[in-house]
Amino acid sequence: MKLKTLIVDDEPLALDVLETFIQRVEGLELVGRCENGIQAFNLLQKGGIDLLFLDIEMPTLDGLELLRSLHNPPKVIITTAYRDYAVESYELDVVDYLVKPIPFQRFVKAVNKVQQKSEEIDLVTEANAFKPQAPAGKPEAMFIKVDKRIVKVYFNDILFIESLKDYIRVHTTSESYVTYQTMNGIGEILPEDDFARIHKSFIVAIHKVTSIEANDLIVNNRSLPIGRSFREDILEKIYKTGVLAVK
């Protein structure tokens, strides 16, 4: 199935170049071109877009503002003449960041990332569809893709999850697993009452926290930093457990 693709850029030449590239890549279907963020926002509200090529510096509504305004954005590849926004873009879970002028080979590499991610999500979704369900209550486990395997990970075994840019590392009581996933994506799978984001790079299992030391949480003898914006929420959740040594 082809990925339905939208281009957003205020430069007609850039739109033409990306359209030409898309036509040359098997698996992509161009469904629209937008010259500004407002036009793109209205089109995206209708749904049906799988992949968005997004410029950043545009009048009225720039690319990052557009991305923040979307509740359920498609896969996003940034296309810009500026390198300055790379860190901010990756914090918004973009798949790739392309700097103009964009070589066709680099464009293809970015598309391959999207296609790989889509295939892996499909595999995990299929595995979860056949997962035996608990008779009642919370789900007990999830499936993740590790190399060429689909691995079942029990939520109760997870200590914390660490961001590795395009990947995450799931630390458990016995071993760790690296899988192609975002922190936001894994956060939607984990039971909300049992896990909490404490930093842009860490999610912890609340009941595995043994102590708080200044601005760190201790989990399995590992110190994990607490981000300023997450501090109030995580401390409230931890104290509700009723068992915690505070140093």
C-alpha cells in the first residue's frame, strides 16, 4: 500500500523538486501540495495523510507551530534550508531532518526510514492482535520488535525506558531490548497508572522507584534525572504508592 503524502513549503521550486522526487519513489502517492501552514492544517484535519514533508520557515504559521497544533500527526520529514531547528524538531518526533538542497539519495534514505517504521508498527500491531487477553483488568504485556524477533515484554518486569533518538531501550529486571519506537509512541502503550515520563529521555515504572535523591530518581541502583517540567507530576504519582525512601 502506498503512503499518501503531502508537501508543505512556501517556495514553488521546493514543491516542484519534492513532487519530482516523490514520483520517482515506489510506495509514495502525492495527494496534495500546500504553500502555507494554514492550508496544510485544514487539509490535515480531514485525515488520510500518512507522510508529511514539512518546511519550517513559512509565513503566518511555521512548520513547527503546525506540527505542535496537530493532535494525531502523520509521519513527518522536515525539509528546510536551516540546520538550527534540528534538536527542536526531533523532540517533536519527526522521522528525519533534511537540509536543502536535498540530494535524491538522502531523500530516499529518509523515506526508507518511514517505510521501515510503518512495517515494524504493522508487525507489532499484528502480534498484539493475537496476544492472549487477560480475563479482566490491566493488560499484562506488550510486543516489541527486536532485530528480527517479536519479543513479549511483561509490564511488571520493566524498570525504565530510555530514549535513543530514533530508538528506545527497554530496561527490564533481566535484560534490555532496543527497538525502533518513539517515547510518545511507547507512552501510549504503557499502562498510565504504572508508568510516568520523568524526562524527555526517560520513562520509569513508578513501583520500581526506590528513592529520590535531589533531582534524581533511583531505579535498580541507577540514577535517572527528573526534568523540571515533569517533577510535580512524577512526585505526586510516586508518593501515592506509599512506600518510598527520600534522601
